[in-house]
Amino acid sequence: MSEPDMWYYNPTGRIWCFTKEGKETIGSFGPPTPTSIPSSTGSSSTTTPTSVPTGASTELTVSTGSPTPTATPTDAGTGPFCGEGLTCGPNCQLLCLNMHNYYRDLHGSPPMECDPELAKSSQEWADQQAADGRMYHSKWTDKFTESISWKGWGWEGMEKMEGAIPGAVRSWYSEIKNNYNYQSGRGSGVIGHFQAVVWKGETKLGCGLNIKPNDGTYVTAHYAPPSHTSMDKEKQAPDNVKPRAQPEPGCDVRSGDRELCSPDLTAPIVNPGSCPQDGTCCYDDMFMSEPSVKFYDRKGRTWCFKKR
């Protein structure tokens, strides 16, 4: 409790049973043991690590230049786990959920939670696209809003889940730089995927992943309640997509002036959760003060950097 930035699941927060000061510690758990979080129904499992709840949210605590996300891990238990048995399993669902909730927090939207049915439907559609060898939307439905992504084979980091999932969510969110107007809900280009990521009225999420060698990486996200079904979506947009929070002092650093927080925390694998949380570093992958800089440009590759 005396260390606000320390969390029980961090590598340095794993000694819970210890001798009094001045004595030798009894021991630690060694490498951090992934924390499992159950869904609200079904049978149990003890083998799936770092799982995503249904009916509970997970935290992504970062130094972002924005307010800290408000969701916290709850109801630790034995499962079942959202995404269990899918290619985008519990770890994958958690990463997808955390990336979404990071961006949502920047806009004051509440965190979403993982939904098993959405996880299943999004995985099925990612698999279908991969089988057909092309990216395309599923049939229109009023059950969920859908975002899809495909990155061609050879795109850096897309050959593994740790790069593919954040890469897709980052791409969707980057539509904010298509001159998104918070009053009209419009932009100068495609903005629907950005809206889906941060839409306040959405509460549930499921993600699908298919990495197809020599083709590319397919990622699908399904959101509910759907944000695309109303004829008055543009009128609803100002209430559901709020302006992005301003960076914290010391975090508004232009691309050319950024210094990596650590040599191993580089794009495209570093994400908000892996950037140090001790107040010395900032995370930002959008470069909002530089309209021409994109996260995939050579100039836009420093996302976890030292605070000024």
C-alpha cells in the first residue's frame, strides 16, 4: 500500500509471504506466475494463464500522458476463461482488451470486458477470411459492430500474437488522425474503426486472430452493444466519443526528440503495459502534435520514451 505504482502481478511485486525486516526472506515465487481471472459461468480450469474475465475488467496501468485506466483485476479464480480453446486464447483476448481499454481511457470511455460469444464469432470470422485469402466484412448484423485488419506477410511483428493484436488495434485507433471532429462525428477519411475502439456505449469485446504464413495476419474484433446500427450515429457520436486527453507534463515530446526508455522496449512489440510504470517513462504511439508522423513510419517508432 505504500507503493502506489506496485501491483501484485508485476515481476517486482511477487513476494507476499516474507519475514519481518532484518530477517532473511522466506522466498519468492521466482518468475511471475500469470494471474488467471474467471468468467462467471462454466467448468473450471487450472492451466490457462493470464486470463480474461467475463463480468470483470482488467487493468492496464501505464504512464501515458493521460489519466490511469480505472479497471482493475477482480474475482481471481480457476475459470473457465474468455477465449479458451480459440486461436486467440485467453492471453490474446487479454492483450486485445488491454489495448482497447488503454485507448478508451484516453477518451474517458469505461473499460470493456471480454465476452465469450464475441470471442468465438470474431475468431470464426478471422478464420474464414484466412481460408478465403482476403480481408472482408461479415454479413451485416445488429448483434455486434465489427473491425477487421490484415497485414501482409513480412510486416514487422505481425508473425506473432504479441505484435499482431496491438498492431491491429493501433491501426484502427490511428484513424483519429484523419482529422476526426468530435462535434460532428466525421473526419477527412475513414474513422469508423477509431469510433468502434473508443465508443462509450460499448461494453463487451471479443477478438479473433489467424496468422497465415506467406499470406498475412488477420485480426477481427466484435463489439457490443453495436455502435453502427443507429441511423442517428453521427448525432450520438459527440456523447460516445469524447476528446482525447492531453499528455501529462513531460510526455508531450516530439518524435525527433524522444529517447528510448530502454533499448529493448522498441516498436512494434512494446505496448502500454510493458512500458515502465515508475514515472520516468511515457507511452505514446500516435504523435498527435505531428499530423504527418505515423506509427509505422521510421520517424514514428519511439513509443516508450523518457519523460522530460
